[in-house]
Amino acid sequence: MMLLPVLANVAVALVSGVSCAVGLVRPRLALPAGEMPTPGTEFLLGAYAARALPLSLVTLAVLVTGNPAAIIPVLAVAGLAQLGDAALGARQRNMPMAATCVALAAVHLATATWLLAR
């Protein structure tokens, strides 16, 4: 895989993992403006982290090792997960989250599609 797609996808995986970790430490940052964390939102942030952090780490590992058999499926799963996150952000009326997740998904899915077409 060429360097630019690898770097773009590494950046996306890092943004996803770091933003998840930040949301765990400072839950208010993961919520729409003016909304306060509740036990339910804190539970959901933990459930989100249980999926997002390992997926970010796997994505990074696959990109760094260059495992050709794993790159396309992992990028596809990571991109679809980002689309799910975008839908959740939209449902919560957190448009910055929704827009960011769509952009992150586009990088993963466009790269997977490009690699599939090669």
C-alpha cells in the first residue's frame, strides 16, 4: 500500500481512539453543548470504548504491519463503525460528531474500495 493512504488511515484510527479515550475521561466533551452526563451516558461511553479502542488498535496494527489479507476487511469494518457513530451523533443532534465520523468513515471506506479495485 502507498504511504499516503497508510498515513491517512493511521491518522483516522488515532483520531477515533484518542477521541474515545477523551470521552471516557471527560464525558461532557462527548455530549451536545449544555447536556450533562448521566449514568446512562457514561455507560454508553464505556460500551462505545469497548468497541472503538480495540478497533482502533487493530486498524493501526494492520496498517503498520501491512498485512494484505487483513487491510481491506479491517478498513471496511472500521469505516462502517464510523458510519454507525455518525448515525448516533446525528440522533443525539451532535452534528460536529456526526460530520467528523462521516469524514473518518470516508477515508477508511475509500481506501478499502481503492485497494479492492487494484
